[in-house]
Amino acid sequence: MTTSPDRRTGRRYTATDVILVLGLLGTVTLGASIAIPGVSQPREDWPAEALAAVSCLAQLRARTYPRSALVVATVATVITVALGYLVTPLILAPLMIALFRLAAGTDPRTTRVWGALTIAVVVATAVFDMDTYETGMILLRTLGPVLWLMLPLVGGSRDRLRRAHTESVQARAAYAERTREEEARLRVAEERLRIARELHDVVAHHMAVANAQAGTARHLAPTHPEQAMKLLDELTATTSSALLELRATVGVLRQIGDDLGDDSLEPAPGLDRLPELIATCESAGVEVTVVTEGEPRPLSPGVDLTAYRIIQEALTNVTKHGAGTGASVRLTYSDSRVLISVTNDAATTSSVPGGGYGLMGMRERAHSIGGDLHAGPRPEGGFEVATALPLHPLAPDENEAIL
């Protein structure tokens, strides 16, 4: 036969309360026997002991009915004080326990109201019966009860706050446990979006270049076979580069525990690979000029990758929409930013819409590191992609402050 945790807890509390009642009864009995020379008080101790028994028995239900237990303890204590017994913490012990249970089990407003009324009644009773004591006992019968009865109120309030804090921490932990799977799904979705963006950049650029190279080679094959063979060789290099970048990008999908062997994934590309990118575009028939202004500064890995991908995507659009024309890439370095612009004079690029997935991906990349990007037709004709990237990634709030 098994016992539920709640039943075992209830039995433990009952046993604790019974021991507490017996201890309180002994405490009041000791308090009733204390006498001060020159101060008259009842000769018999049994009235205080009987009242203490009633008050202590009420504490058995104080956890469930703290107000009722406090009323019983207050009445018994007031009668005890009125009978002339010396007001000490021993006599007030049942009432102090009742006040502690009230403060620990009810709201602050209830604690203040009931606590103030209880202290007022006890002090008023002590003052009313002050003629039986000497003048030197005034503090003992007035200030003493106030201080002694305030202690359990403060202690009970702190216990209530501690339990509330513990429950709050447990609730937050439970909520975090419930939302852990949801957060994991969101992170997986974000990672998939990032990988999809990388794949788009790699596939779109290399396939556009490869398509242009293949078309040009087909056109030159009948009349210029040597140039056609050269383009086919470059096409092989283009597709090989695409496969290498795809391998590096898809490599992040591998399990951590997978055996990677001795092969290491290719590092993320940056502006140091810009000459290779220009060469592939020129092999597809697009003449690209690169102009650098200012002193080149080192970029963080994230900014370096973003700058490369934006230039790559912009030149891919030129290759697809303005093949056979020229493009210009301008890099301007300042103290805190690098300005990049990719322009093309082809008339066909002026009709390129500004909401394609490529342009959306470029804007998202720039914004993710605290930069900005604008793309659209130029007044003098052609198309321009211009972006301003920080030398080091910025938080969104910092980026808005700078802009």
C-alpha cells in the first residue's frame, strides 16, 4: 500500500503542530509561574494554563484557518493579561505563533489590519489594568508587547515572500521546460533560413556564370573552336568551384558526432577571393572593374562574408540581365564603415525589380550585421546596388542610432 506525497506531508505537519502545541503549553505554564517581588498577580497558575490550552489547541488549525486561530489566541491572551499575569514573551507565545501563521499564510493587507488590531487590543488591556503595577512596569506592559508581537509579523511576512520567490522560480523553470522544444524549433528554422540563403548565393552565382559560359561556347564552337574549348575549360572550373562551396555550406548539416576524417571544410569566402569572383564573371563575358578608395581595413569574419556575398549576388544579376556589358565595383573604406557599390550601365538592368529573392537576401544580410543596402535603377541609366557595412557587426539598436 502506497501513500501519496500530499498525505505524507499532511501527517508531517500534524506531528509538528502537536509537538509545537505541547511546547507552547509548557512555555505558558512557565510564564504564569514567574513573579516579580512587589508586583501582585494571581496566586493560582491554573487559569493561565487553561487559557493557554485553549489557545494552543487552536493552533492545530492555524495553517488552514489562520484568522480563527488568531481570534482564539487573542481572546485567551487578553483574558490572561486582564487577570493580572505578568506580560512576558512566555505568556504571549501562542499569540505570537498565531500572528506568524497569519503573516505567512495571508496577503500583506490582511496581515497589517489583523496584526494592528491584535496589538492594539493586547496593549489596551495591559494599560487598562496598569493600576495593579508600579510605575516602573509601564514599558513592560506597553512597549514590550508591541515589540514582541511585531517580531512574528515580520518573520511571517519574510517567510511568505521567500515562498513566493521560490514558487516564481519554479514556475519560470516549468515554463522554460515547456517552451524549450518551441525554441529549438525556432532555432532550427533560423538555421535552415541561413543555409537556404547561403545555397541561393552559391547556386545562383555559379549557375548564372556557367549558363553564360555554356551559351557563349555554343555560339563560338562553329567558328572559333579554340575559344569555345577555353570557355568549356573555364566552365569546368566554375562548376568545380560551385561544388566546393556547396560542400562547405552543406557541411554544417552534418552531425557533430559524424566522422569527418582528415578532410576539412573550406573556410567561408571573403573579399580576399574577389579576384576569383571577377575572373569567373569575365569568363562569362562581363568586364568588371574594381576601384578601391581609402586604406583597406580588416573586416570581421561576418562582415567579410557579407560583403563578398553582396558583391557576388550583384554581379550575378549583372551576368543574368546584362551579359556582354561592363560592371563596376567600388570599395570605399572609412574609419568605421566600408561602402560598397556595384553598378552596371546596361539598359536591360534598369527593369530589374527590386523585390527579388536575391535583393531580399542582400538586404537581410546587410541588416543582420548592422548595415544598410539600397538597390534600384540609376537616373543616368543602368542599375546600382549600394551598401554601407560596419567594420564590425553592430546590434540593431546601435545601427538605428548611427543612421
